[in-house]
Amino acid sequence: MSRFGTPARLIIEKFNFTGIIFKLMSSKYTSPHVKPLSKRKIILQELCDQYPHYNFKSNLVGGLFLVGLILIIWEINIFRMTFISVYIPLSIWILSGIIIKPFFRKTLNIYCFNPASPGYIPTWLHYFYDIVSFGGIITFLFMWTNFHYPNQDKKAITASILSYGHLAKSKNSCGEPYINIKYKDFEKQLIFPCGTEVEKYGQVYIETKKGFWGFDIITNKTLIEGQW
């Protein structure tokens, strides 16, 4: 036994040693190099572990902001065709965001990712987000329903042109011409298609309907030649 036991034991130990060397070599040359996670990714992973569907809900919060921003732009076009003081939609826009803030504060703190201070964003950012998102949506719905659900009774007026000009030009805009008229104790700017020579006209014929919320909307406008 002693004659064969010692060589057998040595062979076994050799194989064990070789296995260890093989594992070390394979881990060094064949295993992919894993970079340590950044602080931002670590925080994000912790939030995902803590709150189910965190990424999806965070994207919804971001999408809500984008929707509000797009509707604000759309609402501006409706405003141009509505006889309403600018202070009314502006007040609805700002007040809606201020009122929503305390109800949406916790959700925004969680799902608006802030790596500098996880679970918290500055107060000014709360107001900015809520005004653009919820204020934009509520103001758009107010202006949209007033414009698209009017009274069917038409009213025609002729107004003198007080002044005229052109909007600023940009890559996506030709600098549309506009005129200013007086309607019910406040001035209103009416915009016309590019190429319209508004300087040639002195009056404008306007057909209106009373909107859903009581604000007159423009259904037709035609420039009339004359001096002003």
C-alpha cells in the first residue's frame, strides 16, 4: 500500500492543483471585465427595487410633462381665434399648477429622478413641472371646449384696423402678417397667412360665434380695403 499510495496521492494532489490553476487562468482571461456601477446607476437600481415598475412610471411622469408642453403650443393657436383676454388662460394655467402641487408632490419626488438628492426635487421644480404639465392640459381643455362647442348663432362685425406688423421670422416661420383691432374694450391681434399684404386694408370683416364658456370665437375673417 505504501508503494502505490504515495504516487497515487501525489497524482491526486497534482490534479487538484492543476484545477485550481485552470480556474485562476480562466477567470483572468476568459471572464468578461465587469465595470463597477456608477453612483447614478446604483441609486436608480435601488429605486427600481423599492418601487415596482419604477422606470415605467418615471417615463409616464416625463411623458405628462411633454404632453402639457405640446398642448400649450396647440392652445396658443386656439387663443388666436378666440376673443378672450390673455390674463384669463394665463391665470388658469398658473393657478392649476399651484393647486395640483400638494397632491402630486410625493409622486414627483419619487419618480422625477434626481441623483443628487434621491426622493427629493427642489420646490421651484415642482411648480415648474405642475404648471407646464397640469396647467397646460387644463388650460388647453378650457380653450378647446370653448372653441369646438360654440352656440350656432352667428354674429358679424366690421372693425377698423388700428395697426399692423409681422411676426418674427424663423426657420419654421415666414413671419406671418398681423393686424390689431379693438373688440369689446380690448385689443386683439389677428394673424393672416404669409404673403397677405395687410397694409393695403383699413378694415376687417369678422364672423363670430359664442363659445361653450361664453367667449366669442372667430369663424371667418376677411380684410376690407380702405384707409385707416
